[in-house]
Amino acid sequence: MAESFLDFVKSLGGRGNVKTVNMAQLEAATRPFGRVTTNESLSFSSNVRNRSAAVSLIVGSENVRDKNLTDKQKSILESMDSTLEKVKTYLHNAPIMCVQRTVGDNDSYNPKCTLYLSTQRTDNMRQAYLWANTLRDHAPAAPGPDLYEVCLPEWPENERQVLAFPEENLTVILGSDYVGEVKMGFLRMAMYNAKSEGMLSLHAGSKMVTASQKDGQTKRYGMLFFGLSGTGKTTHSCLDHGLKKKGEGVEILQDDIVFLRKDGSALGTERGFYLKTEGIQPDTQPVIFKALAGPDTLFENVMVDADGKVDYNDLTLGGNGRAVIPRESLRPHTNDRIDLPSLEELDGLIVAFITRRMTVLPLVSKLNPAQAAASFMLGESVETSAGDPKRAGDSVRVVGTNPFLVGNKAEEGNWVYEFLKRNEGKVQCFLLNTGGVGEIRDKDELGRSVVKQNVLRISIDEMSTMIRGIVRDSTQWSTEPHFGT
């Protein structure tokens, strides 16, 4: 069914009810639905404010399809054929907008994205506009697969679902107007296809760091920051860590998804960052705070008062407020490059697995290759408002801290372990706990999780200082008797 439906989707471009738009047309159509802030940027709101993980389903062969389905997912699967028929009938008549963009900017792997978005509710054009600003212009001749997505935000709420067919390069989103669903739908397919190119897809930020060493010389490192949304991945990918000595500095490359190659290079994916705005402060996140103040920023579900002033601390609209910022807004810490160079071109690669634990985990641990591979496979952290607001704070385990992996997870872990062993000495690995210590949780009489003793949190500045110590090689390490790190 998916294959025949994909053939239909590919034919949509020639239909009279489908309008293909360029970026200028998309901006002109979307701008009237935004509120203008005091910084001349635009702010929008959506009805759905996080990914719909509970009603998402990966469909396909034994190698890719979801196992251990919930009752809701089983119901979605049982009705899938009839649902796609309904969608097909609807697409014959509904007003549809077609937007095309490209993932990556390199000479070997650039998936091309075609989004068919219903404009039954014209304000939903925002969904395409914000997503389109994360990628570069459509490059049909660039090497890479063609990816397709159908999004019908006005689909009945009780039938909301996300159907991903990675083997067909197709995703169908029904009943969600959340920009992150469109963005990650395409990136999930791009990550699946990257496997056939011998690459490992990482839910990680990347940057270059030049740091002074104890002998007075400088070294140039690549850095990868793994982490679930809301754990500090983007924050620490976009900090300068106080590296202000002569010759020091950082170059921000990516904040979300990269494709790691066996030579240690990592291909970037996006030209715009889709980041959480919760609690951003000028003193602890100055680079991001300054970028957010630019007129090209696009906000979603962020509090803007009657005078147009943005408030990152007011979470009345939810804890998953977002903004799309062009990488150019992060200058002088960015340039046109989005790819991390190979190990041959660097003094080393520093890999940081960011978790957010609240009980007894040390704030920074240095890992050997086996421990690092185990950390990758465990993917321990806590749920955040980006995934499931109802479970925010609960412990979770997600392999690779990547909720968008498709296929055999053991293959991913073995890839990581073999890469780290092969490059032992050139690649250093660390586990960063951006949570804290001392929290005690219990259940109330209704079975809800409650905090009996609050966590003693680590501040962003303190963690940034520890990272500075790592890249300057000024930290002294000792064996941790309980964890063996």
C-alpha cells in the first residue's frame, strides 16, 4: 500500500490543486499570520506543541518496523490502509502547498525534500515556512535520495498519527501542526538512508574548538555533543566556553543532526537552528541570546507580551517554546562551513554524551571506548517537554540519545565501538551530567511522580568551565570507585 501511495504522492506536483512555491512566495504568504516582536522578528503559535511520539509508527520490513506496539499503535496499523485511502481522496481536492528544500551542503550526500502541506487552514503555512528556513535551497541535481512528506494538520484530532515508511522515503503526518514533526520526519528518512552510505547518523551538535595547552601551544579539536532535546546539546554546541586567550576560539557547525563518517568527519544537515528557548539568559547563553534578538528569528509558542516583547521565562504557553535562527546570526562564531573535518585535519575529536540525571551521577566522567559505547547504547537521561510534557523529568533510555533511529540498534552501537577503538588516543569521550545530584522522587496516592527532595543543579557556567578544562587539557582525573570511570 505504501509503495502505491508513494507513486500517487509523486504525481501530486502536476495537479491543479497543488501550488509549488519558492521561499519568497512562502514568506509573503506566511508573514501576515505572525506577530511582530520589538526586534522586528516574527512569532507564531501552533495547536500541537511537541512531537506525537505516542501515535507515531515506523512501517516496513522486519528490519525497520516498530516492535512491541502499544494498543494505540496497533489500532493505527490495523487502519493504515483505509487511512491512506482517505488521505488519497482528500489530496485530490484539498488546497496543497509544495515546498522543496535540501539537507546538507557537500559533494556526496544531500537528500532532497519535497513537502506537500495542506493549506486548508492558511495559517498552517507557518509549518512549512519555519521548516524551510532550517534547510538550503532545493538542489535537484545534488547527490542523495529524494524524500517525500505529506502533512495534513487539520486532520481530526482523534485520528492524529505519524506514519513513517523509511524504505519508501515517505512520511505521512496527520493532525499535527508542530514544526518539529515536519523537520524530524525528513531528517529521520535522511538518517536511515545515510546507513547505505556507510555513515552513522547522530543526534548531536558539532563544532570546532581551538584551545591553548599547558605547554603554550594551541590545539584544534572537533567536538560532538550528544543529547536528547532539552538536555543542553544546543546550549553547549553554541557556547564559547570562555576560550578567549590569544589564538583560542570556537566555530559552531551544527546543533541537531550530523552524519559521522569513518574518517571522523561529520556532514552537517541544516542551515538554520531550531532550538528551545526556555529560560535562555544573556549571561549564561550569550551567543544564542544575541542571535535570538535578530530580526530574522522565527518564534513558535514563545510568550510575546502585548507590546511585542519576548519573554523566555514565561512558560504559560508550554515548556517547548522554539525559535528558528539562521546560522549567520551566530557570527562571528560561524562561517559558511557546516561539516566537521576528518581526524587527519585535526589534533583530535572530543565526544561528549550529555545526560540529565538528578541523583548520584558525577558531573563529568572520562570514558574509555567500551564505556563510551555503553553510554551510547544506554542513552540515559530524563524526559523533557520536547518529547512528552506529561512525563517531563521521568528517567528514560534512548539508544544514541536519538529517538529517530530506524533499524537495528545493535549495529549502531557496534559502529560506535569499532570507530572509538580504531581511533583510541585520537578520540576522547566524556559523559556530562547537566542535571545535578541529590534528587529523591516518589509516587503519590494517584501514582504520579513527585519530588520529595530537590536536585542540587549544576549551572551552565560551571559545566562550560569543565568543558574548557577538557579542551585545554588542564583537568586532573582520578578513578571513580563506584562507576569505574
